[in-house]
Amino acid sequence: MNTQPKKIVAAIALLAAGVAAGWALATWRAPSHGAADQAAAAASAERQVLYWYDPMRPDQKFDKPGKSPFMDMQLVPKYADEAGGAAAAGGVSVSPQAVQALGLRVATAEKRSLGMVVDAVGTVQLNERDVSIVQARANGFVERVYARAPGDVIAAGAPLADVLHPEWLAAQQEYLAVRATGDAALTAAARQRLTLLGMPSSLVERVERSGRPVATTTITTPGGGLIAELMVRQGMTVTAGMTLARINGLSTVWVEAALPEAQAGSVSVGQPATVRLAADTGEPLRGKVSAILPEANAETRTLRVRVELPNPGLRLRAGMFAQVQLQGSAQGEAVTVPTEAVIRTGRRALLYVVDEPGRYRPVEVELGPEVSERIVVRRGIEAGQQVVASGQFLIDSEASLRGIVAQAGSAAATPPAALAAPPGQAATPQASPGAAATARQYDTRGVVVEIDGDTITLEHEAVPALKWPPMTMPFKLEKPELARGLKPKDPVRFTFRSDDGDSVVTAIERQAAPGHAGHGTGGRP
């Protein structure tokens, strides 16, 4: 009867021993709670927090964590190791993994001669200087027209029409009668009259040789070429000075090339030119620039450059397309970078210079003309410096997020520092007066949801520069009349800035094609 209680007591003793052994093992393998707290504090101390911010309002900074006053989300810390390094020097730091993921590509600023080959597209045209006009020299009647038509190519001296000139016939008969009298003075006077009536010398000599008047005269072309116009028809009456045909010579032709006005300064009259035709697989033709026309095309912003070429074998025909290479005149050397490396904001041009691997600094530059696929940089960087040629827009978005502003020349912008502020109030970033406005301007697209006085609610696309996802939110209108003519569901493109935590629309325009917010490139257009 006493066996069962003894077993129960033994089981309780074994259970107590197991609990004690487990507690001892856990105490030996894991540090105490105090040690864990000390380790966490040491790890936190290693990363110094500069300030807290709202990702939706990155320009506003707070001195302690908490909930954002703008959005229903917690503030995010900005650590010193994230904002140091390149940011402290006025640049952006990008990790090697991000560089590889973004496909970042750099190029070297090089000094190159500005007298490079300029490529242009041209068309073959007739030489308007090589034109001859066939006119009637006296009144008459067309008795015969030879088989000619506009567009025909004829040789020099080809007959056009046979014309009867009654006035010429009477003068020839009079000359023959005077010559028969033997009076040399009267004969010379009568012959002179034939010439004054417009008779060609060949016709006068023919009358003298034959001793008979010539009733019908054949009108021929003074030069060969293309019949551009033919106004003579059989049976018609012609008058003195009437135009019968217009002949355009083909021994030389013009090639007119459309040259962008940015490259016009590198071309001058007399420069050599090489012309290649799509329909001709032989050797390229070589000529010289004969004229640069003084008027630019207002729509394409191009100048017409005229190259005169010989046309042996008449293989150059009006209307053909041609590839023209113009050897630009030497204008010295200048620093050039790939055209794709330049960020144009409308008011200035930026390049991102590589200070060291992973560190990029924005520099404001002054640009010159484009040469081939490169552009001249007149001021801002020097030859040998490396610049970002691909992926620079993502770096620029990060620089805008951090408030880094490029300065003119090679000087770097000073990054804004977080100022101490009373608890709960946003710190004011330090920035130059003009730079802050530039850094807070953003362009995007969206759809109008509602308009209420000076407030407009927009369903807009993502804004990568601010790390905003596509969302619907209200904006203040800088001027209420900006929304004039807009109505809900209108697709728009707009520009806004951040003023004291508010997003203010400074420009907005309705888009012709309907779109849907959130399905597009977003951010910078």
C-alpha cells in the first residue's frame, strides 16, 4: 500500500532535477538580460543617428523618433554612416552592389579637336545657275514642233520648232535686191538691218550663199540638258521676246544638306565634302561647299548647306537622297564628354563626377556645341575626370532626396546639416536660397480627382526623387486659376514643390491623350 506514494515522490524529485539542469544549461549558454541589453546598446552606439525623417517628406527632419505628423507612419532614422562619406563632401555614395544592379557606366572627359567630320542628310537638286532660256526673236507662226516634252534630256543645238517670220522674209528679199544693184554701201546697210532684226549670223550667211530668202527658221537650244518647261505648240503665234522653252543643264548638280544649327559654326564655304548615294555602290563623290544659305528652317532648326558636284554620266538625278560628310574647320581643342552624360534641367546642365569608386559629386557645367556623339564642356570639369554616362538620373534623384545641390564650376555643394530643433518640431535644412527651390521642384503626371477652391486632389504616378509610390493626395494650388478648365478624370502633367510640409502645384496642364496614374515612367518626364 505504500509503494504508490513512493513512486509519486520519486517522479516529482526527477522532474525538479530536470528543471534545475535545464535552467543551469540555459544560464551557461546565454548571457543575462543585462548583458544582452548592453550588447544592443553598443551596437546602436556604433551607428549614430543624425535625425529622423518621413520618407514622404524627406526635406523635413526631426530630432527624435515618433509618428510622422504628415502621414500615418513611423519616422525613419538617418544614420551617420549613410549620410557621411560622399555626402559630407557634397556627393552621393553608391554601394558596389547598387552600381552593378543599376548598370552604372562611366566615361572619361577627353580633349578632342573641334574640327571633326559632320554627318548630314541631303538631296540632289538641279543646278539653278546652269539654266538657258529659248525665246522668239521676232513675230511669227509655228509651222512645226519637234517631238519634245518636259523632262526630256536633249543635247546642245537640238531643234525645237520651225517658225515662219514674215518680217524676216521681207528683209531678206530687200537685202538680195540691193545686193543685185552692186552698190556696196547700200548692200552693207541692208545686211546690217538683217542683224538688227534679230537674225542669227548663221541664217544671214545662208541667205548670202544661196542667194534666196529663207522663209522658215528652225529654233534650236543653246545648250543641252533637261527640258524644264516647254511652251511652244504647233500652230500657235509667237511674238518677239516670248519664252518657248527652259533648259536646265546637267553637267553639274547641287546636293543640299540639312545641318543642325548647333553644328553650323564648324562649316564654311570651300570646305571639302564627301557624298555617298544610296543607289550608287561605287566610289564616293567629292566636292566642296559652295554656299551656306542665310535662312534657317523654323520647324526643324536646320541650315541648308549646298555642295556642287560634277555629274559625269548623268548618274546624279534630282530628288535622290545622299549621305553628306562635311570636314569641319579646325577650331582648336576642347574638353568633351558623351552627350548622354549631361542632365539638362532647363535652367542649367549637370554632370556627375566620379571622385572615387562609389562616390559621385554633381557639378554644374557650361556646354558648347555637339560634335558627333559628344558635347563640348566649356567650364566645369577638366580632361581626365570621369563622369557618369549611364544611370546618372537615379543618382540625381538620391542627391535631390538628400538636398545636395551642384555649384558652378568644379566646386561641390555643401550638404545641408540637421539643425537642432525643439522636440516635435522639424529641423530646417541649410541651403542656399536659390538651390533649395531647385531641389524641391518635381514633375510628374496624374489624373484629377477633385478640385476644391485652392486645393486639387490628384491620383499621381510614382515620384522616385521623393521615394513616393503612386497615390492619391491633395495639393495646394499656387494660384487658383491654374485649375481653370480642368475637371475630374482629366489626365494632367504638373510641377510641384514642397513649402513648409505642403505640396504646392506651380504649373499644371491637361494632357490630350488619356492615361492612368501609376502606369508610366513616373518621376522626371
